[in-house]
Amino acid sequence: MDFSLVQTVHAFDAASKLKKPTILVVDDSVSSLDQISAVLQVFYQVKVATGGAKALEIAGANTPPDLILLDVMMPGLSGYQVCKKLKDEAFTRDIPVIFLTANSSVDDEASGLLLGAADFIAKPVNPPILLARVATQMQLKAAADRLRDQNDHLEREVQKRSHELAAIQDVTIHAMASLAETRDNETGNHIRRTQNYIRALALRLRHHERFRAVLDNDLTIDLLYRSAPLHDIGKVGIPDRILLKPGRLTQEEFEVMKSHTTLGLAAIESAENQLDLKVDFLLYAKEIAYSHHEKWDGTGYPLGLAGDAIPVSARLMAVADFYDALISRRVYKQAMSHAQAMQALHEGRGSHFDPDVVDACDAIQEDLQEIARRYSDTDQDLLEKERVIRMMQGEPPMLG
């Protein structure tokens, strides 16, 4: 054997002598296994199998071989059948396969290559050729493994950055929503409840013929959930004397209050313009902030839209916001029961609200009640909200 040739073809392994690559040799001939093993074991860890079933078992183990030398003609499973099974499984499909065969016809080689084989070696094997062919495939596999590792690393980095971006978006949304909430009678739990109501309604309606074009998409439902907290962002621009007024608003005051929809849209558009691009996760935030006070019969505001002209996102928000306003305690009122809130929704079905969205509420009543329980306002929440309102109104702080 030409030792200089052996050194050359195995130069790629010089830096990793501590862990030799593993080669699985599959042949029903024991003498052939002994001959090939004797040639390879100087440079590789060698495993052997005398049949296809055993080869598949070894290849599918926790530590698969780095390369397989596979005899074509064997009793039971042929080499071609074993190769096909290996390539059909995600765990083993990337293991290079070199066929060992006494048949060297073009058709035989074509059949093997179509199955995914990397090379053919004629039997009886010539040791220098065997080592050279194996070394070539091991080098190619090492390069492919490095590329795959790099791709996996890049994919993990992309996923990490995507998660970070989503987290930044969520923090931004909740920071803006919390700013609006500090100036309103609502508690922070109102934000959590309404966004969960919207998701539950969207999941219920995603296959409905009137809604599937918009809602039958996981990304859309996620964007709706994440955007919902901005529905009242425009209230930041409403004067405290109107926003915090405990009694009924005058007509003039109500007109000012209604402007929170246009102020909300303007605020989100301003943020978007600062980025100088359209942002998907803000599309539904704009729709919700601007249109969640539109009514099905066209008597809402700010545009007096009716029916399907109202964005789906805003129709969902209208129901979620109304339901939550009724079943939640406030500083100035007690909560209605779930049954009373559902009755009020039905009274507005087809006039205030999209009738199919109200029907969806009927279908998910248990989900709505569970969300309300999970994010209910405690006595401490309401006391803190009352303290903030008194402070904003210039009243003396509460004792205790």
C-alpha cells in the first residue's frame, strides 16, 4: 500500500485523530467484511452488518455512522432497498452511501445514483481506491455538515432576532396602551381581557364564510391579539375634565370624546411615518383605533360606516370592548353579570354589532367568562385606579 497516498487522502482527518469517523460496512460475505474492515480500521471506526435489517438498525441508532459501504446483492433486503429506506428517513438521509457491487453496468449505477447513492466501488475492492473514494466522501460530508451547522446557526439567529423584534413590538404596544390607560377609568386588566376576547372570537370565526378571507390565518389572529391594546390610544389627547368626568357628557363634550378615534389613528400613523415604511403589525392597530366605535347600522363614528364596510378587526373590538365594559367593575359603577351583558349584546345585534360576531359570543360564552375571571380586577386594582384619578383631578389623596 502506498502510504504517502493514504496520508494525502486522509489529510482532512489529521486534526481530529481523537475521534475517528465511523463507517458502517454492510455485506453478506464475511470474508468481504473482513477484507474491507482491515483496510479501513487504521483510519476509521468500523461497524459491520451482514444484512439490510441490521444495517438499518445500526444506522438509526443514537449515533449514526458517518458513511455506509453497502453491498448491492444481499439476501432479504437488497442494497437498493436499504438505500431507499435510509434516504426516506430524515435522521439517516444525509449519511453518504457508497455501493459495493460486482455489477458495474451503466444501468446499475444509474439506479443507485437515483436512489441517492454517492458513489460505486467495484468488488473485489482495491484498497487504495477504497481509501481514496471513502476519503473523498468524508471530505464532502464534513463540508456539508459544516454548511448545515452554519445554516442551522443562521436560522437560530433569525428566529432569535424575530423573537426579539416581536418582544420589542409588544413592549412598545403595551407601553403606549399603558400610557392611555393611566389617563382613563379603565384598569390595565381591561387591555388583557379585550385582546383575549378578540383572539377567542377570531378563532371561532376563522372558518366562517364571511370571515375566513381575513381570519383564517394564524399570523393575522396573532396580529389582532397584539394590536388590540391600542384601541383607545387616542384618549391620551382627550382633556382630563372630559375623560375623567364621572357624570354624563354634554353633546359638546361627547364630540370631543369621539375625537379619540381620529387621534388614535393619527398617533399610530405618525409612528409609522417615522419608520418610513408600512408595518404589518400596525395595520390592525390603525383599523381598531379608528373604527371600533362604528356601528353595524351606520350610526357610529367617526365615518358612519355600516355593515361589511367596517373592518373585521374593528367589529371584533366593538363587541369585546362593549362586553368588557359591562361585566367589569369600575371606580364609578358595579359590574353587570355575564347574562346581563349577553342580553345587552343581543339587544344590539344587527344594529350596533355584526350579528355573526354576537352569535360567535354565544358559542364561546365559557371562554369569555374564563378570560374575565383570569384577568379580573381586584379591590386593590380599583383602589389604585381611584387614587390615580383623584390625583389627576387635583383632589386630595385617599387616606389609608
